[in-house]
Amino acid sequence: MSDFQSVIRIIVVAASPVIRMGLSAMLEDNPKFIVVKSVSDIDEIVELQADVILLDWNETDYELIKQQFIWATIIIVDEFADFNLATILAAGVKGILPQTSMESEIIAAVEAVVSGLIVLHPQVINNQQLLKETNLQILTPREIEVLQMLTNGMSNKLVAQNLHISEHTVKFHVSSIFQKLDVSTRTEAVAVGVRLGLIML
């Protein structure tokens, strides 16, 4: 979202008119948001422009969700059975929430993905089977700090000075980042970190 834009524009997609109306009403109660369109099918958003798509996901959306969207997309899922986390993230999805999410969680997720972050609900992170199938290992806050500094081209020595830790500890963090992101160079780590929304250029 650009600096001059004060309102977050959202498209709500849900097959159920009840869910559509509920999500739209909840979002529009917040002065930071405006729902530019509320539609029943993901195909209807092709020509529309928004900052975030909030999608009530189900099996019928599975093939379509693989497409690369222009906007940040948050999906709300009923359950995690038959849920391919790797495919969903590769499609450009920035947030995954269960249907049991509270209003405050949905609002926080919208604001986070607009800021360039990825939002995974604790139910997703705690689902070990999903993480195992995806080979996704979450970076620690400190590792994300280190990765962001690598993005800025900092050496291990500079990273150590900025974080007030030893170079040995920095090397440990870098090694852990490489392992978790399945990369072998700093450039690859930065590229994967950006794609996953862990860091911003």
C-alpha cells in the first residue's frame, strides 16, 4: 500500500451470501478499510483492483488459487485436511486463517499482509503434518532480523555489531537460515525470504 493511500481496499470472495455479507460488514465497520467489491466467485475479480483479497476458500477454489494474484490474498479455511500449504504459499497467498478466527485476528491479518508480511494462524503452525509436507520451517525473530540485514548487503561483522552479538553467533544464525530455507547462498536466502514475505527489499 502506498504512503499516500490512507484506506485499505479489500475484495471479499465467498460462495455463501451470508459469509460474504458478514465479512463485508465486519470490515467496513473499521474506518481503515473499504470493501470495493463482494463477489461469489474468484473469477469475478480479474478486472478489479484492491490491496487485499479476503477469500473464503473451499475445494472449488483450489485450482484457481494456484494462479499468481496481483494483490495480497488471505484465505479463510474450514479445515486443514487435503490442504497443500506449499502450493498455497507458492501461489502468492499471504495469509491463512481458520473460519473460527475472531474479528480482531482478521483485521490484524489484513493490516499485516498489506505491510508485506505473511500471516499463518497458530493452527497452521501447530499442524506438524502440514509443515512436514511443506518442508516449511519458521524462522525465529532473530533469524528474520539477520536475513533483513543480509538483504542490505551487510557482512557478518556488521550484522554482529548492529545486533550486539558475536560473529560466531551470526554465522550460526546464517547457517540456520540456509538450512530452513533450503538455500546455499545469501542471494538465494534473500530471494526466498522476499518471496515468502519474511523480509522486504
